Amino acid sequence: MGALRARGAGVDLVPPREPDYATPPGSGHVGAINALVAGAGGELVISAAGDAMIRVWRADTLQHVRTLRGHRGSVLTLLVIENLLVSGARDNTIR
């Protein structure tokens, strides 16, 4: 899936890209955590950080479930709307 990039008064669709760097799946973030939200009715915790990664954790055990990649800059904000996760990052994209 692509991303949206704001440009002046318009919005462009940007194809997905690999981040500049990544931490191994199953490990914690590198750098500061910028955002935390609850998902799946409180069963999951979703974190975003300066390593350009979004990580999904089980709320009851804090066991790592999945790593979401795609941003090329620090992920600054997360929003959960029903079953949709939206992220915004320093790379000027919303995914």
C-alpha cells in the first residue's frame, strides 16, 4: 500500500519504501518512543518511534507480535479508528 504525502495544497500518493535502517523483528525500538495507542479493543498496544518502525505488542504480556515498516523517518503519531491504524511521520507521509 502506498502513502499520502502533503505537498502545498495537494496530496500525492507515494509508493511504499523500505526504511533507511531497521531493528531486528521481535526486539524493542531504537531511540525514543514517540506514540502509544491501544488497539483491538485493548488487546494490543501499538508503539511508534524514532527508528521509523511501528511495533505491535500483546497488552497482557507485552510480547512482540509484529513490526510494521514503511516510513523513512521518525514515526511521530498514531491513531486507531475501529480496525484502521493511521501513522504520521517525519518523512511527511501518512500511512
